[in-house]
Amino acid sequence: MCEVSGHDNGLEKYRQTRDDEGVMLQLKGENRLVCPEQVKATVGEDVTLDCHFEFPRDVTDKLFEWKFGSQRVLVYRSQNFSHVDQAAQFKDRAHPDSSFNLTIGKLPVKISSVQTNDAGTYSCFVGIKKDRISCSTELIVEPKPEPTKGADDEKVVQHPSQSPEHGNTGIGTGVIIGIVVSIAVAAVAAGLISEPVRVRVGDDAILPCHLEPPFNVNNLTVEWKWNETEVYIYRSRKPYLDNQDENFKGRTSLFHEEMEKGNISLKVTNVT
């Protein structure tokens, strides 16, 4: 059987097919938009959401948009993409995929660096009023898998504290071993190592570290590090953040009012 497809000026399709005797027949019906039911992505990855016509058709003169709830993800009108209408959440992150082709009705959108708040239902719309048709797909965003802890992940930086300046306290420092969604903490204080702390992406985390017996550390140097990266330094009774890694600027703090009781726990906001 030979089959040829085409379209009229609306959002309908024509199918041309030969019957068993070789006579050309023309059948008219709806030209559907097709989207996958579900797409999965991992936090930080780029994802493409597909949308295309069941039969190729030129929609260069049509209104087209991708929406996430009431937010506009990607908008095409008057034969141009409109960045003004794009929601702030998707600015500089949502673009036509490389396979995008209006002349054949292939309309996939690519979203870069997916986050958990991107999860949900996305709808692809073409046309206006009675000619408007759509399809939807569900984006599921999964957390990054926790890497297997190796020997390098167990590094702990400990500073000598037997000097006359510090007194004979035997006190060390805390070290962060960071994992994207789960944060494992090696809090070294008088030889005590805490259990791992697990949080969701976007939440705040408190990495516990305290001295036993309680001891006033206001006059000591306290350092938190992620491997060799400086996360938070407390020195001379105040934060010393000149060499703090950019990833942690404005996101870390100690509980200063509790340092006299030996509490040197670190708070990290908006975990990513």
C-alpha cells in the first residue's frame, strides 16, 4: 500500500492511500499533536520534551507555545520567538531543541540544568481558539545517585591545638564531605565522628559538630572544608571568608551564640 499525507489550512490532515484495486482514496481527519506520556531526567541534566504532529505540517504561521502549568516555557508568535512572555524560571534555560522544525511540525523544547522544581506536567499548544490543539507530558526529576564512598572521601583536616595561644585542649576542626543531595559529615572533635546528614535539594542543612566536654571556642580557629575547598573559616573571633569558595558564599554560617558551649555546627542553606 502507498500512503501520502498532507494538510489543509486548518489543523486537519488528509491521507491519500490506494485501495486494493489501486484506486487513490483521500480521507480527511484530525492531525493530532503527539507527546510522550512521561520523561525522566536527573537533577543537573538537560532534558528534551518532544512534541510533533502525527502527520508533518507547516506551522510557521501559527501561534505555538510550551507551558508548565500557567507559566510559559517557550513562546512562538508572529513568526518569532517571544522572550518577553517567557517565565523567569525558564529564562536562558528553555530553547528549541536542535531537531526543532516548524515546517514539518516538529516542536521539541530543551530545558537545561533541570532542578526538582521543574518536575510536573508540560503542555504543547498550537493554534488559537477553535483551532487550538495540544498534548502533554509529565517530567519526572530524580535526584543524583549518591556516589560510592571511597578512600578519598574520608579525608579529614585536623589542625594542631597544643600551642600556648590555644591551650592544651586537644580540639580539632570540622570537614564537610559534600555529596549533591546527601551530605556526609566527618566532624572531628575530640575524636568524635558524626553520622551522615541527608537533605533534599533546595533545603537547608545543619552539619553537627560539637566539643565534649563543652569548651569555649570563641578564641580558636574553626575551619570547615569540603575536600580541599574552603567552606567557612572562623578566626580572631569573626568569620574570615576572603578565600571562601564561590559556591558557598552567602550560604554558610556558624551558631556564634553557642560557640562558648563548644557548638561549631555549620548551617548550609539551599543545598544543591
